[in-house]
Amino acid sequence: MDQKYKLRQGIFSDFNQLYLIYMDKAINRFLNFEILDKEKFQPIFLELMASGQLYVYEYEQQIIATCIVIRQPRRAHHVASLSTLATHPNFQGKGIGTQFLQELINTLKNDGIKRIDLCAEADNSIALSFYKKIGFKLEGVLKKYFIRENESQYIDEHIMALILD
């Protein structure tokens, strides 16, 4: 791995950099919140951080990708769910998302995780292809799961999983 890249746990002071990623129009369309000003987004950011462990991927101290990892309890302690996975628009299409997700998967595997799951909107063909390329398999579809602000069509949600050996 290039030493310029660093996977680490995110902290609240990452808010400003993450805000720019989350509020990018192309990225935000596929997240579970609308475009908001910083003041209105801050409680959602705190909720996201409380839901699991925030991970960020840095390049020369700039956050270029992020993901929330939610570890399941008790009998499902070997399962991690990924949420709010996003790559900075300037770094998309360059293999950075793949590099980030593979490092994150290796970290989770080393921590005893055997199954990683996630959800992706049915109309997010780029993400669905990306997850399939990494090895995630479609396990099911939640019909009419989302509706976006200013859109009239409900969106199906795909449930995908990666089983680690």
C-alpha cells in the first residue's frame, strides 16, 4: 500500500471534510438523507457516528472515502453492516474506492468478521457493479424502500452480502 493512503477511524473533527463529500449532489442522491446546511446536518452526522464505527480513508491528510461499520451483537457478532459508503468525487473512477473497501474488508476480517452486508439503491448501477466486482452477492430486494425529496418514484433497495472465509 502507498504510504500516502491511510485507513483510520473517523472522529468528530472530520465533520467539515465529510460534509463536503456527503453533500455532493451525485453522492447525496444515494444516501439516506437530503442535502442540508451544516447546522441541520450536524445532528444527523452525530446519529451516524453513534450508529457504528466511522472509518475514513485519507490521501495526504485529505479524506477521500468514508464508511460506517455497524457490528452486530450477540449471536451475530461475526456480522458487520456497511452504511454511508462514499468516495470523494475527485477520486472516483481511479480505483480508490476499491482500495479503500478492500483494506476495510481486511481489517474487519482480521477482527473476526465472517459476513459483511450492505444495502444499495436499485437505480445506483455504478455502486451495484462496484459491489459485485468486490465479491458482494445480491441476497434480496426491498420493494419501494426509499423515496427521495422532489422525486415521485419509490426506489427498491438491494441487500447484498460478502461471505469471508
